[in-house]
Amino acid sequence: MKAKKGFNLRDVCGEQIIVGEGKENIDFSNIISMNESSAYLWKNVQQLPEFTNEMLAEWLTEQYEVDYETALADATTLSKQWIEAGIVEE
């Protein structure tokens, strides 16, 4: 998977949201709010050309007190949500 270009994490009034930048990404009906852990993961995936659910799970276990199986299940759910939201490509 890879993060689509033009979608950046911004702090808006204390909330972490994904903002589409550029004419092709303007769609205010689909603003994506991120919690602390998903914002952390988004910052990481934006730095790489591609990522996997396993990579997301590893990052979660490194940053938070969570076992790998739980982290992988959460990462899989999150990546599906990102794909549905149109900010990640498979």
C-alpha cells in the first residue's frame, strides 16, 4: 500500500486531521480525523514509498504497550479505513 500524495496531517483546533491539498484533492465532505496512534502511523507512512499492515503493527508495538496480534488487527482495520477514505492506494 502507499499513501496518496497531497493528503497531509494538520493540527486544527487541537485535533489531528488529514487535509487534501491541491485542486484534485478538495472534497470537504470527507475530512478525516485521526487519534494519536493513527496520526503517528500516518506520519510514518508518508515518509515511505510503500507500507504493509505488518509495518504498521511493528510501529504500534514500538510506540505503545500493545501486543503484536492486537496491533496487527488494529493496523489491518485502519488501513482498510484509509483505503475506503481514498487516502491510501493498494
